Amino acid sequence: MANMAEGTPTSDDPFHETVATTGLFLIITAIIAVAFAIASWGLSEGLIALFAGAVALVSFTASILCFTTQAGDSAPATSEVSA
């Protein structure tokens, strides 16, 4: 049986699973924070709406970074074969 190359990411790698799960939690947090910001803005609570909007922005950006990191690390290496 051929051994996998050292450092080759697999789908069972705990680090990649952790990064992807963190990204999911952050995107859910961003969605809840946006809903909270809209509701606070509708109730004329500007400071709370601003804070919730900032939390949503930071959470969304961090989740995108998590997904980008996870996707870049687990991308399969392509090997071109010429005939």
C-alpha cells in the first residue's frame, strides 16, 4: 500500500475540521448579529445597532478567512499528465 506524502491534508485532519467548524460558528454569529442590529436600529437604539453591526462585520470577515484558510490548505494537488 502506498503511503501518503508527509503533510498532505486529508479530510480527517482535525485542524481543518476545527477551522471549518469555527467558520460555521462565526457565520451563524454574524447572521444573528445582523438581525440584532436591524432590530435595534428599528427601535432607535443607534449605539446598540452600531455595536451589533460591528460584531457582525468582524464575525463575517473572520468566517471568510477561516473558510479561505481551510479551502486553501485542503485543495488537492493537481498533476498534469501529457500524452
